[in-house]
Amino acid sequence: QVQLVQSGGGLVQAGGSLTLSCAASRITNRINGIGWYRQAPGKQREWVASASSSGNSNYADSVVGRFAISRDNAKNAVYLQMNNLKPEDTAVYYCYAEMPLNTVLWGRGTQVTVSS
């Protein structure tokens, strides 16, 4: 069973930057789309960004111009570079991977806290 292992996150001041990483526990060529969601306290989980297997990237309006997603297919990894962070970016960030047969794998989440 492939698992997604997350790293990165932490505490940063507003305007700062962080990078999140997420990698599959073993190499597989079965990952289709891959990306990130986040969940702030008391709010529903929201989609942040995604990268397709063909290299197309998409972003939520709230992060356009500040966040950048990239994937390394050889490593089955996805990264989220977050710049100009705002207090409203504070959330637990989850990576996900779309697998065959409509299966979605999730990382365990990593906390990002942005202080004002």
C-alpha cells in the first residue's frame, strides 16, 4: 500500500515563505493528479492547488501569484512553495494523489501557522 509522507510546514511571520513536500512511500507510476488541500480551524477542507500528470497546474484564487506547485514524477513527489504568507493561510495542509479506480490517497497533514 502506497502512503504519502509529508514534511515541511511550521510557524512563520506574515510575508514569509514555507515549502511543503509530499512523497509516495514507494515508487509507483500510478499517480495521476496530485496536489494540496488545507483545512483551517472551524472551516471545511478547501482545495489549494493541483498538478496533473501532463504538467498542468491550477490554483485556488486565494493563492494565485503566491503559491507554486511542482511535481517530480521520478520521485513521486509534489511540492508547494508558499510565498508572501498571510495569517489566513494558517491551516493544516494535506497532500493528495489521485490513483486508478477513483482512489485518492491522503497525507497525514502538516500544520502551517502564519503570525501577524
